[in-house]
Amino acid sequence: MLKQYPTLRYILHRGGWYFLTFLVAVTINFFLPRLGTSNPVDIIMGKAGSGLDTEAAREKEESYLKEFGLVQVDATGTILRGADGKPLKSSNVSQFFNYVKMCFQGDFGTSFQKYPKKVTTIIAEAVPWTLALQLPTILFGWLVGNILGALAAYRRGVFDRVFFPLALLLSAVPFFAFGMLLVYVCAIRNGWLPAMGGYAGDMVPGFNLDFIKSAGSHYILPFFSIFLILAGGQAIGMRSMGIYELGTDYIKYAKWLGIKENKILLYLFRNAMLPQLTGLALSLGGMIGGALITEMIFSYPGLGMAILSAIQGQDYPMIQGCTLLVTISVLIANFTVDILIGFLDPRVKAGQMGGN
């Protein structure tokens, strides 16, 4: 039936694979944190149980086990116990189905570390910081890198001889190494900018000039630590694609016709764009997870730091909530790129029609 609608068939086919990938990712996302041997409730009780007598500590521990779904309960909510009187542990399979049910209700559970705070609340507080840092960085890095790469491919000469080694060097430097270099030079050595945090420690977040100035000064180093590396990598890719396009017949023909250079450069930029669009979508999809290293170096209060803190504290609900968010963003980005390329690339479009 769908043979008459190749585009719809293509979208459904790709959507089916992405949905299957999502199910596998959710399953791995749930079981991976549980491969550890330690019990997170023991970690919580190490902090919350101090000063309590034995009976009060036992009741508190059981209330945590019950709330986090780690023990079996009956219809009335009473904890089921074994012959030795100890609570019966809930199986991982049972916890998994409970987790899936809660996810569909928009509830990622309660954080172990920041009890009784909800995971969704912690994520909602952290995501704006990550988006404010990552989104402009990726978009500007992609745009500037591609423009410079296209210019380097077309102009060549001194511009390319200076630009290409610099872009190659930037693209080869790891994020964390470049970030640490910026911290040393700009913060520790010269004191030009603050080294860590999203704002000054003695300030309360709010929409006022002092806070905005403080957040702005703390924003500069993390921004450039990502922006320069991304721009360098994108420029290298665009330069290679641009050189390839310059050897094609349509560019030679356009030059022979005497078409203005700016217009030829626009053609080159547009046709070399498809692989770069894929890179952009992957960067956007992975920006939440990719923020981890940068936020660690600068102690930036985004989702990356929340994930790191959750892993260190074996905060299962928090790890699951964050990684599920990363998974969904990556899958949506990839699916969007697949659909866009299906419309923009004539080779993919021909494949949809069953042609060559």
C-alpha cells in the first residue's frame, strides 16, 4: 500500500528503527547503573542516619527502600518480609516495569542524593545552564567554522596557509586540555576572568544587572573552550568538501561563464553543506552529554555536573533521568537529519523511489 507513497514509507521505516533503538537504549539505561555492587540506600543512610537510634535508623532505611521501589510491598503498601524478618528485595525486572510506567507519567523518581527532591526538578534547574552554554556555542562554532573553511578552500593562498594549520591544531586539541589551558592563562596566571562556577559564590541567582554581569564573566571561558575547538573541526571538514567541489564541472563551468565569485562561493557552500549538516545535528543532539567535561573543568552548574554528581553518588534515578534525556535528544537529532537529508539529497530521494 505504501509503494505509492515512497516518502511516507521512508519516514515510517526510519521512525521504526529509531523507536527500536530507543527501547534498547531505555533498557540499557535502566540496567547499567545497577551493575554496581554497592547499595545507594547505604550511602544515604551514612548521611541521614547519623544521630538516630537503631530502631529509628531501621525505620528510616525501610522508608527509603520502599519509596525507591527497592523492596516488595503488598496492596496496602506494607513491606513484605522473608522468614528472617528482613524486607524482600524487589527484582530488577519488577523495578524496570515500574520505571517505564513512571517515565510515561513524566516522573523520573526521587533523587537519592538530594532527597526528597524530584529528579525532574533537578533536571529542570540544570538544563537551562547547559542549553545557554552549549546551544550558542555549537551554532556559532558551526557557522563560523564552515564560512572560514569555504573561504580557505576557495581563496587558498596566504589565507589558507595561515588558517589551515591553526584550524588543524584547534581541532586536534581535546576539549579538556584546551579548557585547562584557558583556565591557567586567563584565570590563574593573569586573573582576567573567573576560573570556575556559573556566577560569583556570594550572589543569589536573579534577574538583576549584578547577577547578569557575574554570569557573563563566568560564561566567557567555557564558551571559548568549546567554540574554538568546534569551529576548527568544522572548518577542516568544510575546507576538504570545498576543495572537492572546486574540482567539479559545475564550478569550472560557472567560472568559465564569468559568474561573480561571491555567487560561486555560495554554490560551493550550499553543495558542501550536507555532511556538515549531519555534524551539526549530531552536535546538537549530543550537546547535553557533551557538556560533561566542560562543566567539570569549570564547575559550571549544568546537566553535565548533575550527571557527574549522580554517578559518584550512585543516584540511580538521577542517572537514568539524565541519560534518558540525552538519549532522546540524540535520537531526535539523528531522525531529523535523516528526514532532512531524505528531502535535500537527490541520491537518497532516488533511493526512496527505487531508482539508482
